[in-house]
Amino acid sequence: MKIALDAMGGDFAPQAAVDGAVLAAEKLDGKAQIVLIGQEEAVRPLLEQHGPAAASLILIPASQVIEMGEHPAKAYQQKQDSSIAVGYRMLHAGELDAFCSAGSTGAMLVGAMFSVKAVPGVLRPAIANFVPKMHGGYGILLDVGANAECKPEMLEQFGELGSLYAQYVLGINEPKVGLMNLGEEEGKGTVLTQAAHQLLKVNPHINFVGNIEGRDLFNSKADVIVCDGYTGNVVLKLAESIYDILVEKQMHDPFFDKFNYEAIGGSPILGINDNAIIGHGVSTPFAICNMLLQGYQMAESGISDQIKSTFKS
């Protein structure tokens, strides 16, 4: 099994990428091989500094880098030897089992749609994120930014995608799916959420528990929380800010420590034909390591095959 990393992605690349990849290789201990994709003249010396610890890592040269400020679609099309484009090309060719990057979110989404493409039947892939639960473990929230505006049918599919991930990757039996809304009653919400509720409640593939409110995000009412990408991104950034405030005030708690993005490392793109994960732009080596471990976990679980099988039937 091969898990690849865009070595040029992120504010602290390539140093953080290389350091994180070495950490991940040590933790995986031969269960998977880490592949770094990036500019050889920048990455090779950093690998050599790690000596024997980096011996198992593979470096695939890619001469170009898609910068954060570039137009994602234009940059992806024009920079076909960028680390992101090369990574997706290898993923599509079956040479990799997962591809991770802390680089441009837009370029990662464009690459997913142009290269490995959406699973037939999936209207729009979603970016998922993880929600710590008071009773322990994590739930999953989607979409958190790929689709700011949604149709009811898209929210219904997010429920299915999230349910599959919760079951096969997080190991939750019969995950409970809730629709984020401004009230628990069935008739509450916007035209979008009202229509989505009607679709979700009759979907035989999910365990729909109805509407949930923002205060239910961290309790046990739902394992999978469905919302449009605009709402999900606001929720995600709010949770990140809570963690930052607690750190600034030097307040530590095991539950709130799970709000730290580094603990998970990245957000999977669900609904595409393979495994891809988007990391935070400020990813540290610890975050990079956890993103790669998540990539291994996704590949090991066979989640992309489960999604393809579900939407084919």
C-alpha cells in the first residue's frame, strides 16, 4: 500500500511535510509506504537530514507548485507537473492508495473532479470534518466547504456518504444521521432543509434521526451531521477558534484538546473514486503525520469501494 503526500503543500512546506512523513513512516512500521511528491532539489536534502529514518520514503519529482493565491482551476490545468497534479495522476492510475495535501483546497477539489472524478450517481462530492463527542470518539460533519449552495438531493447524499464513512472508517454501527437546522420540528428551517428532511426520512440506506440544533453538535444525538458547505465551514471555523482561545488562556481539557486540527490532520473528500485528504494550510509535522495515517485508515477500510458499491445499486 502506498500513501502519497504533496511535499510542497502548506505554509511550512517542504520542511513540515518531510518531517511529518518521516513520523508517519515510523508509526506505520512497514504497513504502508509513504510517497513524497515535490521539487527534488528542495525535498531531497531534507530527507537526507533524517538519515536512515527516511530510507523507506519514495520521492517522486514534480517541478511545479500551485500556490495558495492562484486560481485553482487555471493553475491545475496550466501546471500539469505540479505536485498536486502529479499526485492525482498517480492516484487515478492506481499507483497510489491515497493522496494527501495541505496545499490549495481549491486545487485539491479541482484535481479530484478533473482526475479521479466523482463516483457515478454522486451529484457533488463533499468535504467532511470530524466532531469530538462528549461521550468519546468522533462524529462526522459534512459538507464543510466544497458546496456553499446545495440542493435537497445533495444533502440527502451527504447523509449517505457520511453514514458510510462513520460505519466503515470510524467503526460506528448503524450511525445516526441528523440534519443541522434551527429547530428539531420537522417543519422548521429553510426551503432547502425542509425539502432535504423529507428525502432523508424515507432514505432506506441511513438511520435518520431528524433535525438537530447547533447545541447538539457535540452530544450523542447524531453521529453524522448534514449541512450545506456554507454552514459547515462556519461551524468548523468556530470550533477552531474555541480551541485557539483556550490555548491563549492556557486552559486545557482532554475534550477540548480534540478541537485541535492536528489531532485528525485533514478532511477527506467523500464521493470521489479514490481516497484524497485536504490538510490545514498551517499544518505542522504532527498534523501531516496524522493526515497520512488517516489516508492509510481510509485505504485500509475500502471506503471508496463501499461508496461506489452503494451508489451503483
